[in-house]
Amino acid sequence: MDRAGAAHAGRFGRTATREARLRAYLRVNLLAIWTTVLALVVLRLVLGPSRTIVGNLAALLGCGLLLLAAEVLAARDRSAAAAGVTVVATWLVALAITWVGPFLTPVGLLALLLPLVIVADHLAPRLRTPAVAATVVLSSVLAVIGVARWPAYEASHPVTTSTVLIVALFVSVLVTVLVAGLRDYVLRLGERTRELEESRARLAVAAIEARRSIERDLHDGAQQRLATIAVDLGRVTRMWEQHPEQARTILHGLQGQLEAGIRELRDLAHGIYPPLLGERGLVGALPAAARRTILPCTVDVHALGRHSPSVEAAVYFCCTEAIHNADRHSGGSLITVQASDDEGPERGLRFSVSDDGHGFDPTAVRSTHGLTGMRDRIRAAGGELRITSAPGHGTTVEGHFAPRTKPRH
């Protein structure tokens, strides 16, 4: 893969950053939970026996163990599963503390909001709406539990110092986590807005440059050839009666020039948008692109269906750029292209272009126009691009489109 074309590997980071943020959120939650557990243990020792403290300790310990499991899943790059476990853990602890201490109902309601603010975007797309709906239902359930259990609880558990301290402890911890999550969400939104604005500006400039490139190709290629043909036709007209043999020779040469002009226009049109992509999608267009390489290039697209034109175009031009870079600059012996649909009823799309070349150090390479254009094109179509490489281990360009729209048939 081209060293220059593989720049920005350090900034494929939107996916990597999202994963890092999820792990950071889990660590903050674990710290908050185990700190609260420690504080409750201290309260138990200072204030004496309390079923409320013991019940809340049990709930927090269960939540802490589930979050540890989520941390393990996140470390293994299973962010969707980690987010799901985190949501379930939060639901369980909210229900448990409300059941143990009805006076903690507001705390439970506050806890229910945390996953929606911080980890909802890590859930599988088909689970986000059900998660929101379940949160709404659970809010009602918590309110009912609190109201139903409050009279009996109040009769046997008068307000004490431990009650006040428990409420203060839970509220302060949850509000801290919630505010931190909201702040992170706002920062992410602002970062995403800036990235979109910058990407839009780059795409506009790239579109202008592409038009200029097409104009130059037409002027220097087909236009010049057609002008030559027009001049030769004029010569043939003037020479036909006096020098018919020379005129026939010129006409014979014009046929080859016309064929060459047609090929140039066809190649130019193919570069703008290959007809095969529109007719057969990536299944037809990617193998055709692979046949134009010098290095051997294998293509596996047997598990791929049709997608929206914008997604197919983004994937095609990103793959052809990566194939071109690997073919020219990787120094390898094989290029591998893969594209497939995600499993499940709502299909996403994954693709990758890898080589076994000399690779590069992502931290030592600066961003370039080629890779920035690839990233912008994939982002504009709603996907994410990731590039991994190491000296002596080749380079892989991989992208993913979440299942946002129904595939085109």
C-alpha cells in the first residue's frame, strides 16, 4: 500500500475513538460503583446493621460484575455486546435499589438515563429503538415500585442519617457520571459537526478538481483527436477528385483514429462512473477493477448483495484507490479484496483491501490528499474507514456501513 496513500492511519480514529470512549465510560462506571460500594461498607460499619445498605451493596456488586464482563467484551472489540451488557446492568441496578429502598426511586430514574446518553450509539442499530422503549417502560415500572412500596418502607424505616447519606452518595455519583457523559456527548457532536463541515469543503474542492481533470482529459485526448479527424476530413474533401488514392489512404487512417477516440471516451466515462457498477453493482465492478492491476489481485464478493447507489459508488472508488496504491507502491506479491453483507435481517456492508507489502509506520506518515478523499467519500455515504499497517506486515484498508437503509434490489 502506498505510504503516501496510507497516511491518515492515525486518524481512522473515529471508530477507534468511539471504542476508546466506551472503554473509558466503563472504567468510570466501575470506579464509581466500587467507590460507592466502599462508601456503603464504611456506612455499614459506622451506622450499624441496615438492610437497605446490605441490599444496595448486593445490587451494586452485581452491577459491578456485569460491567467487568462488559469491559472484557469491549477489550475484545465487541462494543455492541459490551454496550448491551452495560444497559442491562444499569437497568438491573436501578430496579434493585428502588426495590430495596423506595426513597431511591429518583436515583433509579436518573440511572436509567445513563446508557441512552452515553452508550446507545454502540448498540446494534436494530436494538436502539427497543432500548429506548424499554427505558420508557422501566421508568414507569420504577415509579410504580417506589409509590407502592413507600408506605410500608416508611413505616418500618424512618428517615435516619444513613438514609440521607445514601441518597446524597448515590445522587452525587450518578450526577457526576451523567454530567460527564453529557459533556462528552456535546464534545463528540461538536467534533462530528466540524468533521462534516471540513469533509464537505474538501468534497466540494475535490468535485471542482475532478471537473477540471475531466476537462483536461477531454481537451488533451478526445477533443484533440476529433479536431485532427476534422482537419483530415477537410483534406480528403479537397483531394478526392485530384488525388483519390491519397484520399483513400487518409480515410483508412481516420478509422483507427475514430476507434482510438471511442476508447478514450469510454475510459474517461468508466473513470467517472463505470456502467458495470450501475448494472451489476460491486459484484460486477470490483472484479473488473482487479483485472487491471499488475500484481495478482483476488476478489471475494460472493456474499454481497446490492446497496444504495451512493454506498456502492463510495465503496467502489475507495477500493479502486486502495488497489491502485497497493499495485504501485506496496512492493508486495498479492492484493486481496473482500466485501460482504453483515449477517441479520438489516444488512450492513463491510469491505477491505489488503496487501502483503512492506507496510509502513502510521505514526510517521502525514495525511495526504488521496487518503483524505477516500475517508471523506466513505463518510459522506454514511460509513467509516479504518487503515492498519506496520512495517513488514502489509496494509489493510477496511470500511463498514451500518444497516441504515434497506438494500436496493
